Amino acid sequence: MKLNLLSCDAQRPDRRAIAKCMAEISSNIGGSLANELTEILLEGDAVDIEVDDKNTASALRSLRKLNIDYEILE
């Protein structure tokens, strides 16, 4: 499943937690790329990631806990 991460609405976003979440839920993102994508997301640009189908429910729950707005692309 592809997700488009639109923005983070947290008042004080936890950059490490967001990067860790991206690395855990995505099938093709490592630690350093997750850090770069987190910076891009927090600057206000959307980020596309691919999530394993077996982790979909927990991935979406994790994103909601971090106040990340997303849309499902497929």
C-alpha cells in the first residue's frame, strides 16, 4: 500500500519518533532516509512511502499517534 504523508500537526513534533516510525512501517526506507524524509515532512512538503500490507493497521495507528495526516494512494 502506498501512503502520502501530508503534514504533521503536532505542536512539538518528535523527529526521532517520526523517523523511527517511517523506518519501521515502510518496506524500503532505512534509518538515514527516514531522517531525511522526516525533515522534508516537517518543512511542509508531502512524502510518499510504501507500507507492507501485513502492517497496514498498525502503521496507520502509529501515524495517527504522531499527529501525521496522510492519504492512501493505493
